[in-house]
Amino acid sequence: MVTPTKNPGLVDHLGRPVSTRLLKEEISGATTTGVRSILSGHPEVGMDPVRLASILRAAEHGDATRYLELAEAMEEKDLHYLSVLGTRKRAVSQLPITVEAADDTPEAEADAKLVRDWLKRDTLEDELQDILDAIGKGYSASEIVWDMSERQWWPKRLIWRNPNWFQFDRVDGETLRLRDGSADGVDLEPFKYLVHLHKAKSGLPIRGGLARAVAWAYLFKNYSLKDWVAFAEVYGIPFRLGRYDTGASADDRRALLRALASIGSDAAGIIPKTTDIEFVDGKQAASDGALFQNLSEYLDRQISKAVLGQTATTDAEAGGLGGSQGTVHNDVRGDIERADAKLLAATLNQQLIQPLVMLNHGARPAYPRLIIGREDAVDLAAITSATDKLVRLGLKVPASWARKLIRSPEPKADEELLTSPEAPSVPTPQEGPETGGVVPTPARGPEKAQKPLLKPLTPAPEPKAVHATTDQPAEDAIDLFAVAVLDAGWEALVAPTIDPLKKMLAEASSVEDARDRLLGVFEQMDGEQLADLLARAGFNARLMGEVGQSLDGGPA
């Protein structure tokens, strides 16, 4: 056997030199004979509390074979455990995955693109679910088969390997080794395995799997189900009770027993005349199997709490995920999902992403990172409004941050860009020769035809305010016109409206008295002159703009 050469320039996360020669081969597949066999034992058959305790104790001492076989059997035989464990795995394996470059340099972006290209694979979800087998058993090991057909190192396959084909170091209980028939096993080849430790509690990895805690509930529920099935088999069948006289012979008693047995299967039998058979009704209200059902459902709820942290998503409870209790349950489920996603991302970043970049681009001071999970909800409307106000106050906000926030890519040079519509410009009114710079006020009706504006604008400021050749914007002409209108004696026009209110408030003896008089005050108010002034002033302002547009060549 040729010893593979080591690449002194590449080391794994444990500091071990990497052999590129073995990366393209499968080195831990199943064998017909030997320690890596696809055949498995079934320690769950006939298991009792004493035997279960022995299995768990052996796993602590380094022999986890029967424990791992039991964990596999529990997923096959306990439908509730299979369901909740599968739910937890699928919840994480289907989460969106994003890649974050180490920095903004072209090299870091190239590393991130390499990782993004590898993630575009149809089998990724199944591979992640195999890696998450560690949730139940405490650890999982996937062999990485690399490919170089396109002149770059590429993880072609992530192959799930039976955890029974591995063992933990007998000294530290944490370093995983490959079984080879020896007592201690062999070290795992660098860059060849993806080992995921997923501990439900602190301590040794072999004691951190959920299967260890669920095993006791599985055992007791198995007892309950067996008793329940036995009960259901005879429930409702009349109990057959045979009676014989004290002087009955042995042959008579044997004949009676044979008759009882034959009645149960053949519904027919013969007995001596001196004997008797009584049928007792077996349908008793207090013995309908509710005890077995309650125990089984209770144990199912405990399994749900252990695996999912809550029961609202698995049991038909009143309210479901609605209301405050449902919100708490949903938050717990979200906490577990985020924790699982972070553990999985850490394993992938350390044992897959870094080797992928190192083999293709060399060692880096920093590597791209996978981020698994849902993005936090962002109130874009609130952030946009706040940012707009802060920018107007002088805050410097980088455009790259805003693009990242709304997930907008950097536009290319020849791309069509979205723009805000331009605000329509207000034309400047022209001076009317027949009015001396003031647009005439049109008549509102026959009775108002000769009523002039209260006070005409003075001739001096008019050319400066409204002349089209000045540097002032069109808004200034309208503003000056409004000032002129207000100077025409607006106080006298407002007085008929507010004087009755003032008089009433002065005469009222209390707040209640003022409230009672308020409706009568409205009838005394005279706002006709004020309303007329405001209407004619608004009309003049609009007419200024339209005349200005006409003189500028726009639509009149």
C-alpha cells in the first residue's frame, strides 16, 4: 500500500496536514465482512428497564453499538417520535442559505461566488437532513467525495455513514474515529469527513442525543401499547365462566374446560349435565381502555416537548397556535430552529466551506460564511421614513447599506433606472397692460358684478412681485398678492364671525352654560363677506398661474 503524500501547505481545522490523494476516493464504505456491515441488531426486542439501563451505560463506557441500534429502531417503531424528529430536521434543512463574503476585496468575492455555485445542487436538502441525524443520536458523520473533472476541487457527494461505523476516543470521549477492527480505531482523514455534533445538553456527545432521553418514554409507551392491544383483543367478548359440582370427576372438569375453549373459537361445545357455563358481560364503563390511551398520549406529549420544545404543533389542543399561549409555543419552536441552524452552519463553515476555498484558492486569513435561517422581519416603511428625515438633517448614509436593506443589486452602466416623477413647474404670471400688473377679478354673478376687491395692490411693488422678467419665482407673486388681500382689512371681515362667540363666552357662567349656548351662537355668526373674499382671492391666484402659462406658450 502506497502511503499518501501530505500537502504541507494545507491543514484542516485541527492542524493536521491534508492528503489530496484520498479526497476523490470512498474510504469508509460498507463491507461484506468486517466492522462496517449494513446488518444491524435489534436490542429493542424484549427490552425492559434493566436492559435499557445496561444499553445506556455501555454507551457511556465506549460501546455505543446497541444504543445506536436502539435509536434507529425508535425512529422506525414509534410513529410520534419519527414525526416530531422529522419535523425538526426538515424545518432546518429547508431554511434559506446565504453566503457572506469575508470582506469587500475581489478575492473574497470570488471565494463567496465559489461557495454560492456549490450550493446550487438538487441534493443539498437531503444531504443536510442526513447531517441533522445528529439531533437524535448526538453525532453524525458524512464522507465527502471530491471531484476534479472541471479542474477544480468540488465536493461531489456528501455520503451519510452509519454512526455505528465510528467510535469516540476512549480517553477524551469527543474525538470521533473510524472503526477498523482495532480497539482504538483510526483517525479520520482531513477534508474527508463532515462530523456534526448536536448535543441537547452539555456533556459527552454520545450522551447528548435526544434518543437517550426519549428511550425511557419509548419503553413505557411500548408497555402501554402492548397492554392496550391485549385489552382490545378481548374487549366486548363475554367472559366464559364454568361451574361444576363438588362431586364432579376429573373427566367432568376436563370436559368442561374443553367446552369453554371450544365455545371461544367454535361457538359450540358439549358439557356434562352436572356442570354449568355462565357468560359475563365484558363491556364495563370503567374498563374501556382510557387508562392506556391517557398514558400513551401523556408520553407522546413529553416526547414532543423534548424534541420540539412545545406541544401546540403536534397535539390537537384548544386554541392551537392562536392566542398568547400559541405565541409562546411558536417562539419556542423558533428558538430551537435558530439554534439548530447556527450549529449546522458552524459545522459546514469549518469542515466544508473552508476546505473548498483552501483547495481551490489557497489559505485565506478569513473565509466566506454560510448563514442559515430566516431573515429578521424589517419594517421598510419605518426605516425609509426615518432615513429620509435623518439624511435631510445631514446624516451620511452609504448607498450600499440601503441596497442591502432592500435587496437591490448595483445597477449596470447600460441598465434602465427607476426615477421619481418630476414636479410640475409653476409658471410666472405676466403683467397685464390694462390692469397695471394685477389680474382683474372676474364677476361671480349679477349681484356681485360691480364689487371690486377690497383694496387694490399698490403700483410700486407690483412690477417687482409679478413681472415675468424678474428673478423671483412665481410663488412670490402669489404670496405678495395674498399679503395685499390681507392688508385690505381682514379683521373687519372676521369680526362678524368671532364676535358672537366672544360675547357668549363672556356672558357664560360656567363651561356647561357655554356648551348649552354654543348652538345658538352659530346662528348669529355672519361669514358671508369673509367667504366671498377667500373665494375671489383663490380664484385670482389660480388665474395668475393660468395667464402666466398662456403667455409662456403653455396651455391656457
